[in-house]
Amino acid sequence: MRKALVELCLLLLAITGIHTLKIMQSGSINGKVYPAGVVKSVVAVNGTDSVITMSENGNFALIVKPGVWKVIFAMNKQTRNVIRENVQVTEGKNINLGEIKLSE
């Protein structure tokens, strides 16, 4: 029983370490949209990879791999989305886009 408990603890430690390394190799993109209610979703695109999130009270955060990303703010009422091109994300860094002012 004691050996099984030790093996379980070692397995959990290994899994935690793998996930920690993966998170450390990621970066993030965050910011705030104003006014808060006009954005349906925020999407980051890099080649065939994409990440989507919903803004909460105008705030958004995306965990992404290092690279050059296009950030798309999908609007609720407009047919034209707002796009930020060439957002460079490096390993372990947080890219703050600041306040993105949108028209309603």
C-alpha cells in the first residue's frame, strides 16, 4: 500500500511538472475593449491555430503559443470586425494591448 502511494505521488508530480513547463512555454494576450458590450468574442489567429474567448466586462485574456498573432474583435452589431495585426508573443511574456476603443 505504501509503495502504491509513493508511485501515485511521483506520477502526480510528473504530470504537474509537464503542465508547468507547457504553461511556461506559452504567452498571453490581454486587454480591455471599450465600450464593453459591443464585442461578442475575441479571437487570436496564427496560421491554422486559433484561440477564442469572450470578454468579461470588457476584459479579455488569451493564452497562446509564441509567434505572430492576429487578434480579431468580433462585434455584436457591426458587420465589420476590428483587427489588430502582427501581435508578437514571446515565450512566457504577457502582451497587453491596453484599451481598445470601439465604435458602437
